Amino acid sequence: MGLFSRKPKLPPAARPPLADGERVLAWAVVGDGALGAGGLGGVLVASNLGLWLPGRDARLGWHDVLKAVWSGRELTVTPAERVAERTGYVVVADGPAETYLLLEPGDLPHQVRARVTRSVAYTEHHPVPGGAGRIAARRVPGVDGLTWTVRYDPGTPADDEPVLAETDGLVAAARAVTAPADL
């Protein structure tokens, strides 16, 4: 593409069912360049609210992307899977990583990186009894405040009472540090 040329518009058959106020930021055909039957089956779409992945009926919100890695040809996305609800936070684990070959990625990898990074308001790795975990606060479009998650390292006894007590304290301390100051 030349300096002032624009990528063609997303074909209507490949357009995901966008919510009110949701807009397409970037898109790329997955694989060999063929859209395939079913439209969305062969297109990855980044919107202001999240990522529409081929084979999924719903958008993956930016706050639900644990990792996104661009190799120069492939985009690998690791979604968060909810493991447990705790008071004030959710325990998450890595979902199955999904890798997509993008022969003409355009602005898609940049948008994914920027949006995932922008969703993170706080992240810190902490030791806990018998292991460690990452506490994160994410911005969720349309939700006031921050959404808190904990992702334990593999092998950490996440159900042990000392781990839960330490995690509760760490999340409470992180919330206090990130709370807006009263003026």
C-alpha cells in the first residue's frame, strides 16, 4: 500500500455484531487470505471494546486478554478464564492460547497491543505462601472504577487458607494505593 492508500473496508459479511457505540479499529484476514463461509470465520477484528476472534460468538474484552504476542506473522492471544470469585477480585488462569496467521496484518497488532496495555491500570507480582501471583487492576469500558484480578503462578496452592488470606491483604493494599485521593 502507498503512503496515502487506505485498507479496504471490512466486508459486511465479516462484520461482527457490534454493540451500540462500538466501532471497528482494525481488522485482518486470518490464514491464506480467503474470508471463507460464515464471514467472521476468517477475520480477526479489533474494536474499541475488544477483540472479535474467529470461531467465537462473542467479543473478548480488552480486560480479558492476559497476553497478546505478535511474531511478525502470527498473533497469539491468551484469554483469561475465571477460576473463582472472591470479595473484591476474581481469580483467573490462562485460557488456551489461540494463534492466528495474519499475512496482511495492517494496524491490527498495534491496536491489540495499545488497547491491552491501556486497559492495565495496575499490575504487580507478589510472593504468597507456597508460590506467587500477579495482582492486576484493569479498566473495563462502560464500568466505573477498576476490575481486580489475581493470576497465581503454576503450582501455587490457590485454595489454601494462608494463600487466600495473603492475597486478600495484597489486593486490599493495592486497592488503597490506587484509590483516588480525597481533595
